[in-house]
Amino acid sequence: MTLPDTERSYGGRSVADRRAERRARFIDGAVTVFSDKGYAKSSITDICASVELSRRQFYEEFGSREDLLIAVYDKIQDDARAALVAALEGSTSTDPSELATAVMTAYVESVGGDARRAKIAFVEIVGVSERVEQHRFERRANWIQLYEAATHAVFGGIENPPRGGSAMSAIAFIGAVNGLVHQWTIVEPKAPIADLVEVLSRVLLGLVKGPDPVA
């Protein structure tokens, strides 16, 4: 009888654990390779060499280089989302400005604390293929849902919402984030992360609070 990977073990470690560790190594290695060489100029051989694993081991975890890129992108997105949610749940403030700063600090530090990850998430991922673009669109939809839920829970909803509603407000904010962080990744010297946080916090507050009513 053949045991499943979760039950078989070698040297006291299950095959599943070994594969999970190997997958994580490929993802970490791809962060360096994709950011240093660019996704278009990188190869599976480059990635395998960077983590001292074989092409056979690569194909046990990923179907293609594009699959690995998506896995890296998802890891960056998931980490950012977790950091943002943790900041919201951990804050005791009820001041909108402080909350906006806490949220944007968590997000920007997650995606921008390592410039390599920011380059992949905002530069290398763009325009790779129709499939990758569709995946980015689906992840954006998840961020729109989180934006709407968070603005309702934290700020009590959007004051004076635009005609397009909260979804359009969310799309505008995501566009601002993508544009600013993309620019930040490609210029030198880079502005301090605190500068990005301040600008994005102002944008967020402006969208949530809306324009002052005309007298």
C-alpha cells in the first residue's frame, strides 16, 4: 500500500512538508531572479540555480514559469492583505486620519519594504499574458471587496459617494496606489516609504469623506 504524501516521511519530515519548503524556496528565489533580471529575461534554469534545486523539482511544484510568477504575485498580495487587516483589527483609534495612516503604513511596508517584491507586484506582472492579466483583474476585484467592507466597518461607509458608488471609489484608489508605487519602484533615489503613506492616506481620506458640501 502506498501512503499519501501527508503520511510518508523521510528523516522525520513528511513528503508534504518537504515539498512545501521546496515550493517556498522557489518562490523566494523567483523574487530575486524576476526583480534582478526581469521576468521576460529570466528562465527556469536561472531560478533553479538560485535555489540549488533541479528542473525536475521545479516541475513537481509548478507547471510553468508563468505559474511561478502568479504564485509569487499571490504571496505578495496575500501578505499585504493580511498586514492591512491586522492593522485594522489591532487599532484602538477611532480617528479617521489615524486609521488611514495605520492601514496605509501596513500596506506600503508590506509591498514596499522589499523593493524587489514591489517591482514584481507593480512592474513585472503587468502585460505578461492574457491569463496573467485576468488573474490580476480577479485579485483587484478582491481588493475592491475589502475596500468596500473596510470603509463601511471603519468609517461607516463613504460620505457623499461618487455617482459610480463605492466600487468606483475603490477602483480610483487602487489606481492611485498602483500608479504611485509603480513610479516609486522605477526611480532612484526612492522617496521614503513614509512619504508614500502620507500621500495615499490623504487620497483615501479624500475618497472616503468626499468633497465638502457646497454652501
